[in-house]
Amino acid sequence: MSQLTILRLRNLLAMWKSILVLVVILDFANCLHAQNSRSYKIYALEFAEKGEMPISFLVLNGPEKDSVNLIFMTWLIKSDEGKNILVDAGFLGEVDEAKDFGVRNYIRPDSLLTELGINAKDITDIILTHPHWDHMDAISLFPNAQVYMQKQDYNYFVGDAWQKDGNHGGFNARDVSYLVNLNLLGRLTLVDGDDKELFPGIKVYTGSRHTFNSQYVLVQTGADKIVIASDNIWINYNLNHLQPPPPYGTWDADGYVKAMQRMKTMASDVKYILPGHDGNVFKAFPKVAERIVRIN
């Protein structure tokens, strides 16, 4: 065998080794991606409403003559592997805050879930974006759920908020007791900081400071990246005009705007950034049951 033939064989072998290494790397990357992402179906569920509210009530320097249908909603993230994850839990209809605020057309959040064939005991996890009564008061309806909340938000909620100079607007003492008990039972996970993955393809982010350290949720499902903002964006007008709420809606107006700007870089489409109280969400996506739309 000539030296030239041997050289060609060596080059050919080296090339095939390189191809094999590349195949292995790509296969590993695909496996890693599969392990860190899932196929999720996401739903928005409207369980109560306030009705038409002036945009100026929800947006700093917003127009007083224009209004929006203010609603209360939760979000369900459903996986093919049996996970049923709620983002926020809503509230119980008989609470004084709901009566004082003039809430109407209330359906208990667990009853609404049955329209999707899901019972309260089937909810495996609840991601609590912040501890205002209208987002967390109904956690007790879901006996098997593990609750995820920002650590700094929890510490402020159960401690400093109730001190002389604290701010407990929108908080309720009964919810403090309930969260403390959940912690004692091992059913509360405290998330420490920004950009934290709770489940494959589901991360939480901070920065808006709607409460002391509220969080929002990014879900990657297939090609779609969906941001469940909750009250880190009250209504679409906040997002479209990059305007914060009035001072009672955030601890940090600049941070609130920066968080919305960041969400626009995260979502695969701006329509997939879901605000916390805008009734237009239920006009933008396909209806699958009364008061329920499917996001993806």
C-alpha cells in the first residue's frame, strides 16, 4: 500500500471521527433540551369580574375617559406528564375584600377547573406570583399542591409588612397564618431570586416589585415562549405604552417598566405576554369552555 493511500485513509478516518463526535454532541444537546423542556398546554380562567374600570385607575397618567373590563383570573399549566400547575389561586368569594371591591359573577376557582376535567386534588403545584388576597386566598382549596413563592416576598409578607412602618395594603392576616402553616407542613418552597427554573421549561423572574419582590412566569413549550405576568402587568395598556401603574401598584415604577421591556424580549410574540386583570385576554384566544381560553 502506497504512502499516499495510507495518508488518504488516515484523513478519511479523521473525518469520520469528527463526524461521529459531532453526532454525539448533537444527540447530547437534543437529549439535554428534551430533559429541560416539556410540552405544556396553558389556559386562562376567569373566575370573577369587577366590570368596567377607568384605565387611569390602573395606569399612571392613563386616560380617564377610556375603560377596561377588569377581571380576576388564574392560569393553568398542564403537562403531558401529569403536572397540573396553577399560577395564582384566586380568592374565596365570601371574603370581605371581594364584597368591598364590588366583585361580581364569582365562580370558585376549583369549580371552574372541573370544566377542564381537573379536580382540586389534581393540582400538583401553585406558583404564587405575589401574596395579595385576590391571588392567594383560595390556596386552601388545593390540598395536594406545593406552593412556590419568592423568599423575599414571603419574609416581608409574614414580617415587616405588619410592623409600624410596614405596607400591608392588599394583604390579609389570615393568609399570613395559612402560608406559615404551609411552610411548617413542608408545602411551601421559597424561591431565592431571579431567573430560577422550577420545572423543565418553566422559570420565574423578578424585578417588577408589584409587591416587595413579586415574580412572573416564563413557560417554554415547543416553539412558543409564554409569559404569565400576573400583576407585574395589570392590563395591556401598561404593556403597550410601557407605563407603570399608579404608586399603589408597585414599589418601583422604573423597575416595573424595565420588567415589561424584559418580558418583550422573552416572549415569542407580544400576544403571549399575559397581564393580570385585562378582560381582553378572553377575546384574544380560543374559548374552550365558559370563562376559559386556551393560550397555546
